[in-house]
Amino acid sequence: MAINFYSLGAAEEVTGSRHILEVDGKVYMVDCGAFQGSRAEADRKNRNLGISADKIEAAVLTHGHYDHCGLMPVLTKQGYRGNIYATPATRDIASLIMMDSAHIQARDAEYLRKQARQKGETFNWTPLYDEKDAIEATGQMVGLSYKRPLFIGDNIKMEFFDAGHILGSAMALFTINKNGKETRVLCSGDLGRKGMPIIRDPETEIPAPDYLVLESTYGNRLHDTIDNAMVKLGEIAARMVKNQGKIIIPAFAIERTQELVYYFHLLEDSKVIPEIPIYVDSPMATNATTIFQVHPECYDQDVHEAFIKHHQNPFGFNSLHFTSSVAESKALNEHSGPLVIISADGMCEAGRIQHHLIHNIGDPNTTILTVGYMAQNTLGRRIRNKETELKIHGQFLKRRAAVEEINAFSAHADYAEAASWLSSIDCSRLKKIFLVHGEPKAQAAFKKYLAEKNFPPAEIVRYGENYELD
Ligand SMILES: [Zn+2]
């Protein structure tokens, strides 16, 4: 019986997660995420899954981020009819994300068609999938809670452990029985951090793996501490109050938005800043908050106590407003500061955030605050790099707004945190660490760091290359 591992995405890059475990010729897919980056390249990569859908025995989804679940509907559209295993919270979040993507794609197609018509050009771009495909993919999802091992094929068992990354996020442990001998492969998905609000820390009580597929997003970076970040956030907010300006925060609608609101609330409670209006301008963030409310099984102790014991709502705050309609969103343009706008998407590639940037990027009293990972070739990365001329929606705009970055709110472990988690799990059987989900520089640094700390050998996974496991 042969066991093989290979990656068809997020190999030497951070988006488009798609990993394959092949047991005795049967294919198990871990995540089927969308590639994000320059439009043409993303489109080309997202249309080619690199594997025929009818070859897949079962699929597993580690969490609901777009770069992990975004192409599940493409898999369905191409004929996959099997199960997609996910935790119940991941199923809900992924459903929301996939539907949102279907809407954005339909809107983009409409916009591009109109543009082409005006220029007298022919138009032949079609969305990757539509709502029907997204609904079908959601229908294929089988909810499996943490620590409920289940056979997903002949001689292969799968079990989820909390990854501490976003609500519902999981590591997937595969136990393969090969003539009475067990081989365990642990896929980290995206690895979270200790001490994040709302959700639990990454699990450490995991049966000893033989192989580990580990993300390496921040393989060459250390995050600032949350305490320092709170000081910085307080300073930025105080400056905004003084200038009567605005803070625009591009953030993923799930997890980061809820955390940011929580941090602003703490700053208000501790009187670091006065009560200022905070607008969450993302219909998805509103829906996501509802999902947070129905999954108490994912909370850490603090939220559990506030929510369950004291009947407080940790996701409802005094000066917090959720805007849903486009009219409400547009009205924010007329609203004078001080004002905080949190909007999606997190890398500024689509969504309402782009309109807020267009309206405010030329104003020196605006601060654009980046709080998350910005992939190469995204508008968010260009903003974080403080470029002064930016192209948004086809127009070139001069940036006069300040750009600030706080990376302590990251949902990904930095290299020291990842190594610390690794040293707290049972590594007694661990033969090899496969590094995925990282840019080449970060991966090289992380590999070196793991070697210096005497962990088992790490290998940087190359796209499509086959690795035999025993
Ligand atoms: Zn993620």
C-alpha cells in the first residue's frame, strides 16, 4: 500500500490551498481554496484544479477562509459528488463565503460586460461558479465536530482538532492503517495563536503524527504583542479624534472584524478613547456575527462565561453600527469624522472597502490601517507598501491618507509561535515536516529556524511534486 502526498496549491505561495493525500491510489483532498493575486493569473489558476474531480474519494475542509474553501463549488461544478467534511461552524462560514464569492463574480461579470460593450470589444469572461454551485457544495458538506474520529475511506480515519485560527478552524489528522501499522498525517490548515479573543488556543493534545503538513505564512516574522498593538491602536484612534478624521480598516468579515470591534470596545471601556462611531460596512460581517452567536462550542472560556453564564452578548457593542444596504454604505461618505469604518475584503481586492478607499485615500486626515496578511500583487499589499499612486476600479488615485500597520492581530502563528506549538505536541514519531502556505523567503527562513531548534527535517513543498510517505 502506497501513501503519497502532494500539493496543487499554496505551494511556495499563500493562497489557493489544495493538498492531496493519496492512499492506495485513492485521492483525499484537503481544502480547495481560491488563488488570490493579479486578476489574470488568479483567473487562470482558479480554472484549473490540477486534478479531475471524479478521481476524488473524499474532501476535507480545514476552515472557511476563501483561500481554503473558495473553489469547493468549482469541484462540485466539475462533477465531484462525494462528501466534504468540515466542522459545523466551518460549514456555515464556508457557505457564506462561497455565496458571497458567487455574488461578487456575477457582479464583476456584469461590470466587465458593460465596459466591453462601451469599448466595442467582445466579452467572453464567465464566473468560475454561480450561487447554484455554491449551494450544491454546501449540501455536500458533512459536519464533524472536533475530536470525533471518522472513517472517510478504506483504512483511513480522519479527526479534527482545534487550530485556533478562526471560528470552526481545524487541523485534520489522518490515520492510515497499512497492514496493521498506523501512519498519521497531520495537516495544520492555518495555525492560529495562543490568547486570541473569542476562540480557543491551538490544540496540543493530538496523537503523535508521523508527518506534519504545516503552514508557514509568517515563517520569517514575529508578531508584536497584543498589548503593544492595543497601545498603537489607541494612539491611532486618539489621533483620529484630534484630527476629526477617519480610520479605514480593510478586514476579513470573519473573525478579524469581530476581534477589532472587541479591541475598540476595550479601548473605550478603559477610557483610552472616547466613544466613537464604529461602522462595520459589510453585509457578510453582519451575517458572520450571527454565525458566531450560534456556535458556542467554539468559544474560549472568557466568551463562554460572558455569553452563557452572564447572558451578555460579546458580539454586540455600544457604538457599533452594522450597515447593510448600499445606500447606508454610501451615506458613510458624507459622514464626518471621527469615524471608524471596517469593511471587506481584507486584501482590498473586492467589495465595499474599495469604495471607501476611493473616497478617502486622498484625505490626509484619513488613516488606512492594515491588520492582516496582504498577498503579493493585491491592492492591500500596495497600500501596505505605502505606494503613493494606486489604481482602484480603473482610476489612478493619489494617496495622501496615512498608512499604518498592526500585525499583532494576525490569526496566523508567527515562526516562534508555530515552533512553540510544535514543541508542545508529541513529536516522538515525527519524521518530516512539509512546509506549505508561505512565500519562498518566509519558508526558507522557517526551515532554517526549525533546523536550528532541532526539529525533524522540514521540506518546502513544490507544486505538483510527489512525496512518498511510509
Ligand atoms: Zn485562514
